[in-house]
Amino acid sequence: MIGSRLLHTLLLASFLGLTTTPASAGSCAEDIAAVDKALRSQYGEDRKWWQVIACPVVLDGQLRKDAIVNVEQIKEISYFRNIAYMQHARGDDKMCKESMAKPKRLLRVW
């Protein structure tokens, strides 16, 4: 009975620890996903179904006429996004969010 109660307490504590940790990490992951989506929206809509998950910069796509960023800004956004991804992978959510500030501003992701 005591062992079972201890096991339940440990499981509950570990579950609570797991549910609180990704919340902060998830916010940076959500920022990265939002920037990726906004970046893809800057390119033409003539993508095939198998190119949906590919990076538009690699695909040599043409920017849309109504794009809010130019090619140089896209390179800068990609640079900061990659840095943020590495920081997120290391678990440094604060630095990740700081790295995502400029790409979010340029792409108007609020």
C-alpha cells in the first residue's frame, strides 16, 4: 500500500514536471513554426503537394509580388531562425525567443 502510494506520488510529480516544462519550450517552437509559415507565404502559390514541406529558399521559388520582405531579408530571417532552432534544441528558451524577435518583426508575426 505504501509502495503503491509512493509510486503514484512519483508518477504524479513526474507528470506535473513534464507538463510544465514543454509549455515554456513550446512557445519558442510555436514562434519558429509561425515564422516558417509566414516565410513560405512570401512565395508563389504554385507548389506541388510534395513541395509543401520543403524550404522555399531551396526550391528557388520566386517571391510574390506582394511580399513584405526581400531576398536579403529572407537570408537574414533564415539565419536568425536557424540560430533560434539550435538554442531551442539546447533548451535555452529565453535566447531562442530573443533570436526570433527580428524574424517575427520583419514578417509581421505577432
